[in-house]
Amino acid sequence: MEDKMQVLIDGAERDLLHTYNRYQIVLDKGEGVSLYDINGKRYLDFASGIGVFALGYGVKEYNDALKAQIDKLIHTSNLFYNLPAIDAARKLKRASGMDRVFFTNSGAEAVEGALKAARKYAFLGDGRTDHEIIAMEHSFHGRTFGALSVTGKAAYREPFEPMIGHVKFAQLNDLDSVMAQLSDKTCAIILETVQGEGGIYPVEEGFIKAIRQLCDERDILLILDEIQCGMGRSGYMYAWQKYGVKPDIMTSAKALGCGVPVGAFMMTEKVASSSLVAGDHGTTYGGNPLACAAVSKVLDLFESEHIIDNVKLVAPYLEEKLDTLAAKHDCVKGRRGLGLMQGLVLDRPAAPVIKAALDRGLILISAGSDIIRFVPPLVISKDDVDEMISILDESLSL
Ligand SMILES: *Cc1c(COP(=O)(O)O)cnc(C)c1O
């Protein structure tokens, strides 16, 4: 008998552009922290669609809110106001402490908007058009040209040069390396509060505080990219809240809509009142009623389901179990991360371990070639951690 799943995969490989090395399974449905392929095989999900599905799958209240909005109104364009966007913006301001919100369709698009706002702010300040942005090595901000231009992995950028230009790179947690790139043209410093794709590197408190001070002294804007580490994953709604360092501009996406494509960039009133104005920026879909109904309901559920309390409860347990595993296996060099965003550093490629785990019903992803990344739904329990650890233990022993 021909394998139905393989037939589908072969078809996909003929039709889709080859830009991904996909896991060789076709997913069909999700429930809680489990995913099922089309043959009904269950997988424990420790990836949540790359840090997106924070609430777990099949949450009735969330699904019902989307269904109700579909029946009412899906799209309006930004020529009009719509109720879910008004609602979502108010709630997102409260959750973030920022003053103004612009909704986008993706994370990369949020980064684009953040960069444009920063350049406009600087332009209005001194009328120059040669402003520079400092970004970090190992950073990841997305695949569009602006976002790619501040992404600290040369291999991602090189084939697509020239980038937007006037971008300098420094090392995360190394103030001297930032000072070395600083000039009177610097208008913004952009970084992820916890670097994700680049290998799960949390920012150090001393570094982020020094960067904040530097920005204040020189009227440079601090842009924090919280697309992956934000939305409760760190144990705080946004990871910068842990350090008491507030950005001038920040980005959010991934878990913001829990699966409905939506992102946002937000700013303080200081930036908003002196940067983008009508005609400077726009999007056809961004902030549409369906996407914003998702954001609005996600933010409600974060409160009513005490999502961040669960992160605070389970994350230390996950850390402890990963540390035990690291001590047991010679091939594991260590662990780093914040909250439910963790990385296990191997002395070898992570791919075979991830493949072995997948065969045993556990979905894991990597961050770089030799780091196993853990970005589970934020509703996982200690029992889920135990199940994950037992499969990973076996997969590391092969
Ligand atoms: C995923 C990610 C992005 C890009 O988001 P997309 O929705 O894929 O465009 C940007 N920044 C960070 C930190 C991310 O993790």
C-alpha cells in the first residue's frame, strides 16, 4: 500500500518553492499541547509553531471568538475604524505600557515599521538622511529587506546584497563593541531582549541598562524586538519588563495572535509625536477585524487563564530538568534561556537528535545548527516537561 502521507509530501515538494527543510510529517489537528499527523500519530509539541501557539490548541473561547468575527466582518482596510482593532490596541497598550500601536501582518513587517519610525524621528531631529542603526551579531529580525539588513547572520544577507545600508553590527552584552560602532549619525539601536534564532542568548541586565542610558544621553532610540521572547514567554508580558528598561519602540508578533498572522510595532508618545504621520506608512490588511479579534481574545485569555503565572511555575522546573539532562549527557555542553524560551547547547549537530525525538512523538526545533530550542505552548504542565525530558533523554542516548 502506498503511504498516503508520503504521497502528499511528494506533491508538496513538486508544488512549493524549496525554501524550507521540513519535517517529513503532515500535521492535521491540534489539541492542548499535542499535535496529530494525518495518520493520527500524536506528538507532544515543544515548538508551538515557532513560539506562536502560546495558549495551546483547540481553546474553545479563542476559536469561538474567531468564528463569531468571521461571521460579522473579516476586513475593512485602514480607511475605516473597526471595533476589534480599537479593543486590541487598548489592551495591548495596557499589557505593554507603550503609548501607540500599529498593527502589521507579520513580525518582519513590524520590524520594518519600527526602523522607519526610528529614521523618521531622527530625520525630523536634524534633517539628515545618513542616519545609522546599530544591530547585534547573532540577531534575527526577519526576511524582508529592512529586517534582513539588521539581522546579524551574514549568510542570510549576503546573496541579497545590497542591504538598506548604514547598519553597523555589535556584540550582544558587550558595551565596548557598541561604543565602537557609535557615531553622531547613530539614530537607533535594535536588539532582541532574548535572541531567538541566533541561539537563545538572553540580554544581560547591566548591558541593557547601559544601552538605555547611552540612548537617553544621545537621543538615540532603543528598539527592542520582542517578537519571539515577548507575550509572556520570559515570565513577563514583555521580557524588557524584567529589567525595568523600557524601549522607545518595540515589536511584537508570533504569540500575539496565537496563529492568526498579526504583528505590531509600538512606541512611546515621545516617538509617536515626532515620527510617522499620515501618509508615511500603511498596510492593506494590518489590523483587520479578524486578526485583531484574535489579539483581543489572546490578551483576555492571558489574564483569565493566568498564563504568565504558569510560565513562572513551569519554567524553573524545565530549567532544572534540562540542567539534569545536561549533566547526564556528555554531548550536552550547557543550557541557557529565560522562562519558557530555553536552549540546550550540544557539541554536535542538533538535527539527528531532533529527528530521533520526532520519531518518538516529540516536536523540537533547533536554533542554529547545534542548539535544541524549547519554545513550548505557555500552558504546558510539569507532566508535559517530564514526558518531553524522557523522550529527549532517550534521543540523546542514541
Ligand atoms: C520570527 C521573528 C521575526 C520575524 O517574524 P515573521 O513573522 O517571521 O516575519 C522577527 N524577529 C524575531 C525576534 C523573531 O523571532
